[in-house]
Amino acid sequence: MLLSLIAGLSLVVGALSLAARGTLFDPSTVTAVSSRLLDQPAVRTAIAHTLTTRLRSVAPALREPAVSDGLERLATALTDTERFRGAFRDALARLQMDLLARDHRPVALRLETMLDATRAELQEKLGIPLQFPQTDAAGRLTIDPGQVQAYRDLLSISGQTGWPAIAIGGLAAIGALVIAERRRRAMLSLGATVATIALIGLGGLALARSAAASRAAGSTSRAAVDAAWSVMAGDARTALIAVMLAGMATAVLGLALQAFGSDRASR
């Protein structure tokens, strides 16, 4: 039983570490992640609200009633353009570089390129010039230092686990079967244990997603956080489902072998 628990925990930790490294820490995945985030309407709505609020503060033309009323709806639609997607991707890539730098500078999501892309798109759609000082329009969304430290701690942990944890889990699973007197029953128990631990992990992800969304201020922010969590935890969720299905398959195989053994013994 102890080896089965070690196998289940190690496989779950390893799967989560590999998923986190692929989604959060690998620079080569920024393009895919940014695209998946902007595919979420709630994320685009929240981004458009933030950008239009800042643009209105420095562009008097955007405060005119004829323009202001439908500005956020138009800006939300413009966040799905290739120009804006490129700006958003570049901002995320810069944010990731700052997070991985491990220095003591404040970390922030830079809005300059997104503001420029939104301004350019609005000028084309509205047909009015939007000129304002770049230093006034530029802004940053500062990341909480506690969240920055949590990101870097997770980076350290995932760097030490991943495939080593998978290997430990595999060896523990083999050991549980080798030392068992009744290997078919041990296979059933091993599979059920692994599947249960993976299911608990899936429940933990769902609770974390709910908790993160509940801390956001306002319905727009809550919807955006919930959607972003769905994207960022997608690979982790898939990895846990794979571990759970592997455990279930092992349990079913053990049950089938038990039944086959009983049939053979009864003849």
C-alpha cells in the first residue's frame, strides 16, 4: 500500500511539474499561450476595459459621447486582430523574461505595445486622429511581489521534479507489484490508488481556480481570471486526466486478471 501511495503521488507531482514547465516557464510556448488567452471572450473584454480606461484619460476625443458609448465594445472586437495579438504576445514574452530573471526589480505587464496597437486600430475604425504623449499613455500592471515569488518557487520545484518524479513513480509501481503476494489484487489496488490521487489533484485545481476568481474585484475581472485559469491550467488538467486514466486502466486490468484467474481455477 505504501509503494502504491508513493507511485500515485510521484506520478501526479511529475505530471504537474512537466505541465507547468511547458505552460508557464518555456519561452517557446508564449505564442500558443497568448493565442489561447485571447481566444477567451472574457479575457479580451477585461483587457479592452483596462486599455480604453487609460486611453480615455489622455485622449479627449475618446470621451466624446458619440464615441465613448460604444468604445469598449469596439476595443473588445479589436483585441482579436492580428496586430493586437502580436502586441499581446510580445507583452507576455517580456513579462515572462522579467519573471525568469530572478532579480529584485518590480515585475509588471507592460501595456505600451497593446496601447499602441489599440490606438492604431481605433484611428482606422473611427477615422479620427488620436495623438497623445507616449509617456502618458504608457502604463504598467504591476504584479504582486508575493505572486512573483510564488512563480519563481514553482519554477525551482518543477525544475527538480518532472521526469525524476515520473521515474520514481514508475519504480514504486513496479516494486508494489513485485513484492505483492497476490499481484492481480495488487494491480487493482495500485490502479485505484493512482486514479484516486489524480482525481484529488483535479479537484484541487478546480478549487484553486474558484478561489482565484473569487478574489478578483468586479464581475468582469472575475470572469477574466476564471477564463485565464482555464487556459493556464489546461495542460495540468490534461496531464492529471492522463494519470487518472492510466490508473483506471491498471485497475481494470487487475480486475480482469483476477476474474480470469478465478475462471481458470474453477475449471
